[in-house]
Amino acid sequence: MKKSLILTIFITLLSTLYAVDFHELLLKADALASYTESDFSAEYTIVHDKPGEGRDTTVAAIFRRDKIEQYVIIILEPDINRGQGYLKLEDTLWFYDPEGRRFNYSSSKDRFQNSNARNSDFTRSTLADDYIVRSGERVKLGNYDCWLLELEANNDEVTYPIMKIWISDDNLVRKTEDYSLSNQLLRTTAIPSYQKVGIRYIPALIYYFDALEGAVIDGKFVSEKTVISIKKTSFRDIPGNVFTKNFLERSAQ
Amino acid sequence: MKTVNRVKLAVRYFSGHYRRYIFLILAVSFGFAIITTMTSLAAGMYDNVYRAAQQHYGGQLFVLGFHKQYGHLGLIRDDQAVMDAVRKLDVQPDRMVKRTLFFADGILYFAGNSSRQKNVYGVDWDVEADDFAKLDYSEGGSANLSDGKGIIISEPVAEQLGARVGDDVVLKVRTKTGQNNTGTFVIKGIFRDESIFGYYKCYVDRRELNNLLAFEEEDYFSLGLYFNNAVDASELSFQLHSELEKKLPMSSFITRKEEYTFEQGMHWEGIRHFVMTLEIFVSQVSELLTAMNLVSYFLYIMISLIVLVSVSVTYRLIIHERTAEIGTMRSMGFQRGDILGILLGEALLVFAVSLVIGALLSLLVLWIISLFSFSFIPGFEIFMTKGRLLPLFTISDILSNIGLLIIIIFPALLIPSFRASRLELTKALGD
């Protein structure tokens, strides 16, 4: 009895000594997915796959200035949506449609071009700011040894109030699950590979699986999914006039 | 001569010479049938729109609360102040209905399919039990909803989802601060709705919806008041607004839809309350019906003129044929007043028989119309009940139709009768 008590106390002390600081882990993951020290631009190819209905592809040019949380997205393909654009300035997200030559308010929480990605997926990561870690455990995700963290929003304004996140030992986010306030799984995101540009990491492929939308095929539920591949990445400075409405209008001409 | 005798003679002449009146009766019956059909259909169409609007908005007079910072979500928190104001109304409502509304962003999911809902209503099933029982269900109904986990959806939404009664659907909404939230509901009823107010809507328990939206359990967006008797909604609306203004932040007093839209576009902090009548909500439909009524009144006048000419010509001929007969009556000692009384008695009989035949003819036409679906006419479904055009007979419409016919026909009957009664005896017998 005495021996087991000593053993328990010893294990508790040991685990406290070597306890992982989960908040620190989130900060590192955020840092790798945010580019606050330079601008970032890339070409995103977004393939939206609706089971039973086929695929549609959107190509977009993305310009990010993470240090002041601004971004511009210009749709390059398909032709029917060419020239449409998004501009995030402070807390406002504008959507520009060249057909009506009008800017309308949009929400970061809305779906991007009707895909499974959200407008908020194109900005810097703020996991450490918005969530607290409820629990963490070591798990294996494919070939990766990961921390699986259960997150709960610390404010009531984030789109997903509950999340599960898999962070590999190189501090890269490999998978997330997004839940509703009532704990219903809404979306799964997988990032199987990253590309290294200098000292920075950029996802090469991102998969989004919708947990509620899809189709039942041969008696099995098949999720609607979106695959984003990121190419032509650059960390060169972007002129300030890119982050303006005027730029969106000119790009559409 | 006594009036009774004049009536007896009028009946005897009418029954003896009814063949003379057949064309006249047909003309008047036809006119009355057309007018009755048109007015009862117009009333039925308006009634259909009005009832659909009542079901859609949940009342006849409303107090609404809007919280600008909650986006599309409306909210009333000070229930006590609202109830106090209602109690001070000159006419007390027969029923009050509280509803929560999640506008535009609700999505239903089933087996991978989704359906975006224009309106997700949170209702008190027990308070609105009668209204939901009256919906036209294609499957299930409004029973067994008391556990709060039931949902009623429209037929097109059920088809879009591929769902049936008994299936579990997931409803996704956003809380007042924009977080995703979901609830699972069991489909209890699938209703047909072809009203102008759209069928992308569903009904769930108010407290369950409040919970999903992160509202307090007893919060609501609209208080709808129902009145059994005809009331002056504008006057009551003014009273309610005046009372509420003493205690709550209010919009300006609203009398037109445009004012409502303007007020909605303004900026404010917290909750602002609005008092609205159903007539304001359906004003655009009312304007459409008014335009339709103008067309029908034009037809109405044309038909009236045709009837007037037909009656006038026919009755003159009838009187002309009876000139010798009138002369004989005069030679037998009938006074001019007696002749006029008898002729008017006959005219009254013609009129009464024509009304009965016209009413029966109208019922027949309306029954035939009710057999056909007019869904093929784009947008026309808003005026129909279960895909059919149904008439509504109101006392005021029937009386005004009869009155109008009297105004048109009686001069056409009275003038020839009066002239015939004034004929010189020699001239009458000479003809």
C-alpha cells in the first residue's frame, strides 16, 4: 500500500515536470501557419467534389499580409467567376462581383465559393488566441506521432466552438475536426504534406471533408470534399495598393 | 285594390305568362351568376393570401424586437412591458403567439443532402396547435410534438433532403454571436405550402431553437396577436405603439412597408421594437389584388351594362305585347296604381327567381372551377387552397351584389311599367 502510494506520487511529479505546455504548442503551430514577418502570395487550386454530382475547379490568386490581418483573393478560374474577389480589411470582408460592379459584405464564416473551405481558412492561424486546451494525449496519425488536443473556444465569436487538433512533433497541424456548440462533428481537415520555402512551411495539400453534406452511395455515406493545392508560393513584398477595392476592380477588367 | 290582391294577381300573371319572361330571367340570372362568381372568387383569393400570411407571420398585429448586433436575429427580452401594453388595448386579443425566428442561414441535413431554410421558426406547439392542425399535410401531422424534439418541414424541403416522417434531421444554425450550432430533430409532419411566403421554412419548438441560438429560454422575436372579431388593426397598432413607447426603445410608428424597410436600415444599439399589422406585411399582395379587383370591376360594369340593355329591351317588348291586356284591365276598372303594382310585382318575382337561378348557376360554375388545378399559371398558386381556387361568400358581398343588380335593373323595369300604367285607355285598346 505504502509502495503504491509512493509510486503514484512519483509518477504525478514526473508527469508535472515533463508536462507539455499545450498553449505553447498552439502558439508554435500558429507561428508556422502565419507569416507575420513578410507578405505571402500563392496560387490556390480548389477542387470541390460533390459525390454523385461531379467536381468543379476554382483557381484563385491569394495575397496575404498577416501582420495586419489583410488578404486579397482574386478568382482566376472558372471563366464564369473570373474577376470575383475578396478583400479583408480589419474586421470587414468585402466580396466584389464584376458582373454587378458592386462590393457586398461577406462573412469570414461563409463558405468560400460554395466549397467546403471557409473564408476564414485563408487568413493566419489564431488557435492560441481563440481556444483553450481541454485535454491532450499522444496519438499516432498515420506515420506521424502527434499530440491530439481538444480545444474549446475562449470567446463566443469563433465559427467552431469546439475543435480537435492533431499536431505532429514538428509543430505542424496535420488534422483538425471542427464541432458545433452541441458537439456535432461538422468538418474534418487534413493536411498530409507541407512544402518548405526557406524557413517557412506552407501546406501543399489541404483536404476538407464535410461531415454533414455528401451522398449515400451503395449504402455508405460519402462526404462532400474539397482539396486545395497550393503552388507558386512567394514571400516577396506585395505593393500596398493590392489590398484595396480599386485593385479588385482593376483586376476584374 | 288591396296589396294582397295585387300580389295574387302578379303571381297569377307571372305563372300564366312565364314563357314571356324566360329570356329576361336568363339575362338577369346570367349577370348575377357572373358577378357572384367573380366577387366570391376574389374574396376567396384574398382570404387565402391572408390566412397564409397569418400562418406565416403568426398573428394579425405584431410586436417585433430587432437586435442589430445579432445580425438577422430578432429578440424581445422585456416580456412584462410588452404584456402590460397589450393589456391596455381597447380590444383584447383572443390569442397571443410568441415565436423565435432564425432568418436565412438555417440549414437542414439528412443523409448527405442539405436544404437551406429561409425561415426557421421556433413556436409554442400547444399555443398554435389549432393552426398547425389545419396545415395541409402530405405525410404525418402536428401530433406528438410536445417533447420538443419534433420538426415540421415543407414538402419541397422533404424532397430535397430525401427525408420522410420519422427520420432524424440535423438543423444547423448560428448562435447570436455567430458560432455554429446544431440540433437533431425528428420529422413529425410534412406539409404542402404553395403560398407566396415560400416553402423553405420549418417549425421547431421555440425553447429548443432559443437554446440553439444561445438565447434565454423565454426569449422570443415576435408577439402575434389574434382577434376573433373584425378590428381596426391600424388603430390598435397605434395604441400599442403609444403604450410601448413609454417603456421600450421603439421605431417610428409604421403604416407602410416602405417605412418598415427604411427603419430596418437604420443603426441602433441593443433591441429596438416595432409594431406592425399583417396588412402592412401583405401590402404588396393587397396591391396586386386591388389591381385584379379593378379589372374585375371593369368586367362587372360591362356585364351590368349588357344586363341593363337586355332587361330594358326585353321588358319593353313584354310590356308592348301586353298593351291590349293592360287596356282591358283598365276598362274592367283597374286603377293606374293597380296596374303599376301588378307589373312591379311581376318584376319582383322575375328578380327573385333570377337571383335563385343565378345563385345556383354561380355555385355550379364555382364547383366546376374547383375541379381544375390552376397551378400551371406562374405565381397563381399563392391564391389557391390545396391547388384549387375556392370561393368565399361574405354577407356584405352578397348584399352589395344584390343591391347593385337592383340599382341596374329596377329603372329598366320601373320606367316601362310606369308608362304602361299611364297609357290612355283608348290608345291601349286601340293598339
